[in-house]
Amino acid sequence: IFAEPTVIDLLDVRVFVDTPDDIRFIRRLQRDIVERGRTVDSVIAQYFATVRPMHLEFVEPSKRHADIIIPENAKTEIGIEFICSKIREEINGNGKTEKEIFV
């Protein structure tokens, strides 16, 4: 999303969850094998041919547009709770319920 300048301007707050390369790869590998019936070799080939290069070209540089970067680690929950509390404050300040905001 942050790679598209017109979208960046529409966002009030930009949050980037920074997940380590190895964790992203393992999640993709597990998902593609279990949910998509792919082979380990095909997932690895796709990762090196397209996924990794696209991440380096578009996703990683987009991090600089984030207002908040949450590192994915043992303290991720702290960052998520912070974001949720700010959303609740915004909702309460507008006099709208969460249902009205998110529906």
C-alpha cells in the first residue's frame, strides 16, 4: 500500500509490521504446502524468482512512509495494543461506535 503515492495521502496513520525474512519465508512455505498443495521446491523457486525481489523493491522501501513501525517479536502485542487504543480514542472522539466506523 505504501508503494502507491496516491494511497499514502489517503491514510491518517501508516503502520508497518516489520517481520524478519526467515519468519516470512517459513510462513509462506508452510501455507503454500498445506493450503495450496505445492512442493517445497516450487515454493523456494517462486520465493527467489519473484517474492524476495518484489519485497526488496516495493515492500521494504515503503517502510520509510510508515508513521509507526511495529517489529514482529515478543513485544508485538504492545504495539498492537497501542494502535488499538488510538483507534478507540479516535472512535470515541467522533461520537461513533466501532460498528459504525468499521461497517
